[in-house]
Amino acid sequence: MNLNHKHLVQEQFDTDTRELAELAKALGHPARIMILRELLLRRVCVCGEIVEVLPLAQSTVSQHLKALKEAGLISGTVEGVKSCYCVNPEALKRLSKLLKPLFDWAENPNCC
């Protein structure tokens, strides 16, 4: 699929659907789920501490942090050699709101 066709296909979906897909994509790796869980437990975390709880190299953890940050799920600051990251509460609220209709349906499924 070329880039123009992919863009046209994306435009066929509403904003909420595209946003949910992007957030889900950012959560699509177990390491990213673990990073979010760790950040939620600690409230604020230094990247080096995250590396200690994951079976991954520093560079791999940094790639996962970058993906979560690009999706807006976390925010981070760099001070010298330290990078501090925390969960973006507004992004988690938005994710929850986008997922709610799916979970509401699951509570009272109406299917064949």
C-alpha cells in the first residue's frame, strides 16, 4: 500500500477511531504496558530505573519510551543525563473514554 492510499484509507475513519487506533498501537507491545504500569506505581520515574525492571537493553527501553511519548501517553523531561518520565493523566482519561463504548457493549452483548 503506498503512502497516498494509506492516507486516503485513514481519512475514511472518524477522528475518535483513528485516535484510538494510534493509542492502541502505542500500547501494542508488552514492554510498553510494563513501562506504563511502572510509571503509574512510581508516579515519576527516571529512565534508568525503568531499565532495571525490564529484561531489555537501555536503547530498547528508550525506543519504547519514545513511542509512548509520541502517542502522548507519557511526558518526559531531560536534565543532563537523566530523563524523567511520567504518565499523562489526560491521555489515559481520553483512552478510557474512547474504549468505554467497547466495554459497555461487552457488558450487554447483542450478537449472534
